[in-house]
Amino acid sequence: MPLELRRLYFKYFGNYETSSVDLVGSFNQWKEGLNALNDDDGDNCWEGFIDLPEGKYEYKFLVNKKDYVIDAANPLTLTSEGITNSVLTIGGINTGKAVIHESFWIDEFKKDFIYIKIALGRGGFNHAKLILLINEQPKAITGYELYWDDSYSYYIFQFRNGTPINDFLYYFEIIDKDNKTLYFGKNGIIDSEWEVEHFEYIKSGLPVLQTPQWVRGAVFYQIFPDRFYSSGSKNNSAARRRPDEKPLSDSFYGGNIAGIIAKADHLKNLGINAVYFNPLFEATTNHKYNTKDYMKIDPDFGDDEIYKSLAEIFKADGIRFILDGVFNHTGTEFFAFRDIEQNGASSKYYKWYNIKKLPLVENGKPNYECWWNIASLPKLNTRDPGVRDYIYNCAEEWLKRGSSGWRLDVPNEIGHEFWKEFRNRVKSVREDSYIVGEIWKDAEDWLKGDEFDAVMNYRLRDSCVGFFARREKSSEDFVKETGNLIFSYPMQANFAMLNLLSSHDTARFYTVAEKDIARLKLAVVFLFTFIGAPCIYYGEEIGMEGGKDPDNRRFMVWAEKKWDMEIFNFYKRMICIRKENSILTDGDFRFIYSHEMVIGYERFTNDGKLVIFINNSQKSVHIDVTKYFGNGDFTDISKDHPLKRKKAYTLYENEFVILKKMKDR
């Protein structure tokens, strides 16, 4: 009888230097080339599938044929003889750890509110309770299952104290599959509660991550200024393409700040209350990532006065905005780089860059450190005190001029110490400022409370592409990936994540989904009902298309007859639902269902919950709502005329429901 195979999905987040990624492990004798991952859309996310029978496997990613890297999305590892590998278990094989709890799985949400996490071996246990010892008195707390995979169920416990939480002891009460009560502590799983060795929580004294409250209720809109709208006088760029022409890498279209102001009503009509601007500062390119002057609005876009008007109008309209901070590198027109060209080693800015040899060579192979070895983007030496002060002063100044925060470009290429001081300086000017980094892979190292509030959630975007747009990954894989995102990050960061389906660095989601409106809608439903702040890339709301850069940066279509009004009205409806239901901005999240291509999850608070089911398939499914809500009357709030049901829902192909309980029975 042939072995039953399970199709598994793997992904690795690379960078601009990643040229190849192979999946190697005990399943292929650690040989390269047998299971290569692909980056088809050029977004540095390498993906692939492998079919494996039941068993336990060790594996790694082989990057660029030389670097072995563990899977950051997999919390399970095995270390032997000093070598650590990721561990994968398929089926009922015991990994050797029936229960996992790490000391860093305690998440201090507020001074009086913490989350504690644990992983229970699947098939061996039914549920668990957290037992806290407060003033030597036990307090039992029931948790909830966030998600599951082949090996474990991942639980979260919430403890609200009402007063600041100090050091405490704790352990877990676990019910096994035979309904036997066991206890788990530092000495493992034992039968006797009196013999359990307590875990200890000792406050570290390190900063506790606190993110801006306003971000939870934000619906972001990303604007690429040159491609949005042009109003008033023409910009200074010589050649401008027509709005209906597809862009080249060096194309200018003439979008400016006056144009953004002219179209502010579009943002208001859509329901937008926050904007992320790609760079506005003076530079020579259309994208403005080669900064010439960080303290000056690019003349192509306007001047300080028009920027001031924009800030005032947005404030009056209740729209916050964040700016793009390109602090890893400058353009060659930047004053410090020009001074080095003129004065060589005697320049007072000589140490602002990492220069290998003089005179500077821009044409050909550069003799100074650059971003991605591009000569026009010399990399700043952010260890230099002068560079740090310049950037910190710049960051502070634009906050004073109305910005609500910073999106940080390629921050992984700058040391952590730089960002720690950046946070201190920014938060001292505006405590509720939002700091969000462009991190494409696991971002735990930047979310410890002393650097970023959140990151652009490209990991979520890639999961949505695989599940909704391409339909090449199962609901089980989607639940595992998305659940792991929440489990591995602090909850403060989860509520502040900048969640997206497309950006200026990716193909547009609608294009990747082959212009399938049904797939797009289901992804949008998930985006707007997930934890964190949804972000719309300009034009997504009207069905704009676009492949890889530069095609994803077409000029915004303003002729409404060319809009897909079904998509536009759907976005408006989902924004309205999110704003009208605080559970979607403030509630916790957990998965409750996954089968084939159908997922179900809850958003919940102490005051109530919403249950969402998404059928990402071509066939109908029947769902007994009472399993998740109890008996009662339920309403689907996503419909213009909400449908009421008492028990069962038939979820048709490509359909979803957002259920709210109206009455108990």
C-alpha cells in the first residue's frame, strides 16, 4: 500500500542579495537542487511545496548555495552536537516535547495586563488552565486556542490584574485525552500538584512595548506621490508620460501634493483616516528614494507651504499621515556626499559614508559602500555621531510639522542601537507617533519594546497571496502561518501591524489573483477582519492592475467610468463594517475552523464576539453556527440586508459571512 503524502508549503524571506534558496533536510539527504524554492514575482519571498509521508524530519534553508538557515516561521528546533535544525512532524509522531512553554512566551501588554503562551501536543491533551500564585493564593485562568498545526495546539492566556503586575509564580493544569488532570512546571509534566516546580516571572525592567492606540482604528491608504494626481503647475521634471501610458523605471507623471489635496474627498468618501506617503523629500528620481535633502519637500511635489496646507487639511478631515524615512542611504546629490567629492579625506563628512578609496568613482564599480551595490545610492555610516544627529533631528522636525510617524525603509540594514535611540527621540517629540519598519521576514528582533511599534506585514501578504490569490495553499497551511504570526509577536505589535495585500514593491494583488474579483473580495474580508491596521495601496479600491515594478506603479485612474464599481463599493462596505464594530479594532483573534479551503475565526472581547467564515473554494459547505455561538439568532452583518439564521449556514462557493449573535435561545 503506497504511503499517504501530505503537501507542505515552505517560504523563506530573503533580501536583495538572495539569488537562490533550496530546501534541504533529512527527507532529501540534505542535497541541494532537489527542492528549490522560487521567487516568481520578485518580492524576495521564496516559496515552494514538497510532498512528504508521515514522519519526523529535520531541515534548513540553503541560501545562495552556502548559508544554512533555520525556518524562522517554525518554533520547533532540535540541537545536536552544536548544530540546530528546524523540526517538522507529520502525523502522530511524538516530537519528544509533549508541552512547550518558553520564558519569553510571556507578553506584557500593559502594566496590569499580560498574555502567557503555551503549546500542547496534539492528540495527547484536551485543554489547559494557567494557575497563577498571587500573594500565595492560586488563581485559575482559562485560555483559548489561537491556532494549531500537525504537532501542537497553541494556547494564549490573558491575565488582567487591575493594578500593576509584579513578579509572580505560575504553572499549568493540563487535562489529557483520558480526562486525567496533570500539572506542568519547570520539572515537566507530573501527577501531583504539590510537587510541581513553579515557573517564575520576574520583571526585567526593560521597556514594555506600547503602540499608538489610534493605529488600531486606522484604515491606511498608501500614496506614491508621482502617480496619484497632478494639480496646478507642471512639475520640474522634463519628460512626463500620459496617465494612460504604462510606466518605465524612470518615468515621471507629474503627481504632486496639490493633486493629493485636490483628491482628499476621494479618501474621505472611501473612509480613509490614515495615509502612508512614499518619500516626499527632494531627490532626482520619480520614487525619491535617493534623497538629496531630507529637510526639503521635492520641487516636483511642491514646497513647504503646500505641505503645510496638506497637513492642515488632513488634520481638519481627521486623516493622519506618516512619512517614508530613507535613512540607510542617500542619493549622490546629498550635500555630505558632494562635499566628500570636492574635499576628499579632509571633508568633515568623510566618515558619514564607508569609503574604500578616493577619489570617489560613481561610474562603473563604486569604491564606496552602496545599497544593493547601486552607485547612485551610497550607504550612510549610521554609526557616526554626526549622521545619527542629522537623521534624528530630521525625524523630530517632520513630526513637529504634522506627521504622525515614520515608515522606515530597509531598516534591517542599520544596527539595532541606532533604532533604539531613534525611538527615544521620536517618542519624546510625539508620544503617539507610529514607527513601522519595512521588514519582510520575521521581525521579532525589532519588536521588543525599544525599537519599532510594528512592521509592514509582508508575511501576512504572502500568506494571503498563496491562499486567496493563487489558491495553491491549503487552509491548514494558512492557519498555521497566520496563527504563528500572532503567536510569535507581542500583542501590542499585532494590534499595530500595517497589513497589506499590495505595495509599491510587489505586484498588485488583483493581478496576481488573475483579476478574479471573488478571490480579491475574500482576501479583503480577511484583511479588514484580521488583527492590525489594513492598508490599501492606491488604486486597489477601483481594481487597478499591475505586475512587477515598475508596472505596479501606474498612474491612478480617475475616470470613474473605468473603475470597477463592484470592487470600490465592496471596499467601502468593509471599511464601514470595521469602523462600526469595535471588536474588529480592539478584539482578540483566534482560529476556530479549517478544512480544505474554508477557514473560520473569531474576533472577541469580554463584551461579545464576531465569527467569520470564508469559503475560498468552488463548492458549498454547511456550518453549524451553534458550535461556536451556542443557540440563538444570528445576523450576517456583511450584507446590505442582513440575513438571520438560528442554526445552520450554507456557505456557497466564494462566499463569506461575518456573524453577530442577536439573541440567545
